[in-house]
Amino acid sequence: QVQLVESGGGLVQPGGSLRLSCAASGSIFSIYDMGWYRQAPGKERELVATCTSGGTTYYADFVKGRFAISTDIAKNTVYLQMNSLKPEDTAVYYCAAQSVSGYVEIWGQGTLVTVSL
């Protein structure tokens, strides 16, 4: 069973940047689309960004122009570069491996991002 392990979360001030990493335990980028989701306290989990095996990216409107998803196939790692962070970006961020239909088959354990003064 492939595992996903996120890292890079932490506390950052508004306007700051963070880069999240998600390391897969096997070569899965040719099989799955990769995605980042987030869940804020008391809210539903929501899609942030995805990257297909062909390299096509998608971003939720609330992160367009601020976040960027990328993959390093050699390292079996997917990244989420987050710039111009806002307090409302505070959430647990999850990495996911999903089918082309969008069904998530593998979840990471999550990493907490807190945007605050």
C-alpha cells in the first residue's frame, strides 16, 4: 500500500509563504492524479489544487494566483507553494492520490498551516 507523508506546515504571518511537501512511498504519479485538500476547524474538507499525471493543473478560485502545485517525479514528491497567505488559509492540509474521476484513493495524514500574527 502506497503511503503519502506531508511536511512543511507551521505558523506563518499574513502575507507570508510556505511550501508543503508530500512524499509518496512509491512511483504513483503515472497512475494517479495528485491533489491538495484542506479542512479548517468546523468546516468541510475542500479541494485546493490538483495536478494530473499529464501535468494539467487546477486551482480553487480562493487560491488562484497565490498557490502553485508541482511534482518532482524523480523524488516521488508533490509540492504546494503557498504565497500571500491569509488567516482564512488556516487549515489542516492533506495530500491525496486520486483517480481521473476525482475519487480519492489514498490520503496523507495532514499537516497544519496556521496563518496568524
